[in-house]
Amino acid sequence: MLKIEHLTKTFGEHKAVDDLSLEIKPGEIYGFIGHNGAGKTTTLKSVVGILPFDNGEIYIDGTSIKADPLGCKRKIAYIPDNPDLYDYMSGTQYLNFIGGIFGVPTEELQKKAHFYANEFSLIADLDKAIGSYSHGMKQKLAVIGALIHDPKLIIMDEPFVGLDPKAAFILKQIMREMCDNGTAIFFSTHVLEVAEKLCDKVAIIKDGRLIKSGTMEEVKGDESLEEVFLELEE
């Protein structure tokens, strides 16, 4: 579903991502971990077409993001680490806007919006201006907006930051259910315990370079993911 081949991205003289190659298959939850500044967000923004990259190729469901960026974006959803939503819109207006962009039929959009808003305890706030939302509420709305068009690939940058424990638990359940139905999820996180319990595979990046990847068992062996990460970071 997602294939990254020899991705390289530089900012001036700094090589933020250095010859990175990864593949995420349908039905996989793939964790992406590394210290601050390791290149995680740069990689994710390159995958979703926000950042151009210097070398390499990125394929979404077999299609190059360079050759057909719009076609690729129709198949994906992106949840950034800091949701930058339209403060003047209400929650309902925002979800209608996103649904319209992806061509979700009105009845289906309303049904999904109501279902997910109820799951994340946001129903009572949908008619309020997004500018009045807390960070956690904006995060929930961004998650709902990402789910309503049934994306084949979901890219998430630190999705659990700002979520209360109940919302984080529900999101993990939804992620697992979607992957069981064939969706692929690629997400960065600093919460290593969540990654260890939730992910099918994991990749560790350091200074822009991939240093270890594979199934959770292959990467951590008899140790915890936290222990492996700290050893590789030394």
C-alpha cells in the first residue's frame, strides 16, 4: 500500500532523511519511532505530498506520488502532530467540508460523522466553532475527518498526543479494526508501550537513516521496545 524507495530530503546542508526505504502492506499497523529531529515528520510529510523530496520515490497503492499526487491523496488520510483546522468553522461544517472534498455521499457522511463523534464524545461540541476547541478536541475532530472517507492508507504523526485516555483507547481500537479490514496505517509515536502493543511492524530512524525495521519480534527480540530503542540511540 505504501512503498518508500531511497527517500532523501535535505534542508540546506542538513540531510533530514537519508536514503530511507520502507514498505507498509495492506492490513499492517506500522510504527515509526525516533528521537526529536530524527526525520519522522519530514518522512510523513513527504509521503502525503506536503514536502517535495530530493531523491527517491514514494508509491501509494502502486502509484507514484510525484506522477499523480491528486490520485494518491484521494486514497490517504493524514493526521498531523498539531491539527491546524479552520477555527471559523464549526465541527459539523469542517466534517461536511472534508466529506465534500472526498465525495462522500451526504447520508453516509452524516452517519459516519455521528458515529465517530459519539465514539469520541464530541457530539455536543460539533455545532461550536473550532476556535473554541481545546487541543484534544481538535485532535479528535482531525481523527474523525480522516476516517469518514474510508482511506486505504492512514498517515498519523503522534496521534495520541493531547488525547484523553478514553479517546486514545478508542483510537487504538479503531486502528486495529480498520487494519483488519485491509487499511494500512503508518504512524509516528514517542509512546513506545503503545507501539509495542499495537504495531505489527516497527521502524527506528536516527539522524535521518533507518537503523532497524521489521516485525515487532524481529526488532525487539526478548527485550522491550523501549530497551531496544535506548540501546540504538546510544
